[in-house]
Amino acid sequence: MSKFGVIVMGPAGSGKTTFCQSLITHLRLNRRSAFYVNLDPAAEHFEHQPDLDIKDLISVEDVMDELRYGPNGALVYCFEYLMDNLDFLAEGLDSLTDEYLIIFDMPGQIELYTHCPYLPRLVKFLTQPGALDIRLCATYLLESTFVIDRPKYFAGSLSAMSAMLLLDIPHLNVLSKMDLIRPQMSKREFKQFLVPDTTLLDDPRRKKKTSVSVDVHSSDPRDKDALMSGATFQRLNAAVANLLETFSMVSYLKLECTEEDEGESIDAILSHIDHCIQYHEAQEPRELPDEEFEEPQEE
């Protein structure tokens, strides 16, 4: 019988572990079983302690001490070691029934979701029929404040699409930490970022900052404003935006962080996860009500 699971991914600081903890709390409040797997060998603080922890096998701190690697190199080494010891996962997960939602909390190093081969190998191992046979859904978190900086938003969306293509499993994208964006952007303005397209290249905020013409060839290469106003950088952003629009694969759900809205937001995202993994075959995903943002005050 199949098991059910979700892999929570995203850049460092996007709120992956916080989302996992909130998801576990929500499941337990609704009398559903959760099994929490921490696959971040550098993670330290948890509201809910992991049921299975990669640090019981290997940790970034141990690799840095013994092999003198830097943090990123140590993390990659930890995943290489995990790939050579997949029995560690098999033994911990084999006895679980289909009543559990297995939550895999991933690290934030972006190279794991772009060009390293470890995640596809891990997903293939977890989903292999006749073995663990877990129906997996990937959930990729991106901090909502990325929308303030259009190039950063497009880069984050490109990394999300890269993860979708790399893993080849059902995939959700989520804009997290919505409380941070509310004072800076109206609801109408924010809503357009739920589906990336080329119209978002026209950023009036950046135009105000870079209204003075800058000669990028004679300016200091460390000057961020000069670099980001250059024609080459603008063409790069246009190419990324066109790629996202052409594939038309990336769209976002919203993750609320306030106490009064978090439960409903988690419930809506969980319904999409359940739909992807066919936890309830007849269940349709629920959408959040379209709430109003306060209009940001102009300075």
C-alpha cells in the first residue's frame, strides 16, 4: 500500500521549517498523523522534534570539523553520504502506514535544487513501487518580499521551475511570510505576482530610483544601481521572464503567518497537497478567500 509524503524545499530563510512545524500542528489538531523527517544536517531548533533526523547519521558540524570543509561543501558531502546510506531512511519509514503524512524538511542550499543529482536520486528511491512507494508532492517556498525586487522574484521563480523540472513529481509553489509584504504593497498589486509573466518587468519603483542615466561602462562595478540599470542586466531579466511565461508552469499559493489567518492558510495548502498525492481521491483543493490588503502609505 502506498504511503504519502511532501518534500518542503526553498531558499535559505524562506520559512521551510516554520511551515513544517505549522503543518504538523494543523494535522494533529485535525486528528491526522504526521511523521517529520529532517534532512537538513545543519538545522538545530525545532518546535516539534523530528521523528527521523539526518543528524543521527551525519551532520554539517561533524564534516566541517573532521574534513575542514566550508558550510556548503559540508552540506553537499552530507547528502552524498546519505545517498550511500539510504537504508537509514528505509528503516525509519518502512513501518509507516498510509495514515501518516511524511514531511521531509529540506536544507536551503539552492544548488541542491538546480544541478546536483542527489534530490532526483532521493525522490526515485522514495517513490519506487514495491519498496517505500511514497506518493510525493514537492512544495517550494519563496519569501513574499522577493516581489519587491523584480529581478530577485524572477530568479526565485526560475529556481522554482528548475526544481519542478529536476524532480518530475507533483509540485506546488508558495509565497511565504505574507505579513512582511502587507505594509509595502496593495492587494491588487500583489495579486499579479501569483503568476509570473513579462508584464512584471515594468517596475515603477525601480524607475524612480534609476531615473538618472548611468554609464555602466565607466561606473564602479560594485555599484548595484549602476549594474542593475544596465541594458545587459535588463535583457537577462527579460530572457528569464520570457522563459517562465513560455513554460507557464509556475504559479503561487499564499502562506499567511498571522495567528488569525495561519490555520486557514495551512488548511488550504494542505488541501492542494492532498489533491496532488491523491490522499482523498474525491477531494478538491480549497482556495483562500480574497482578502483586502491595506494600501501602503507613500513616503
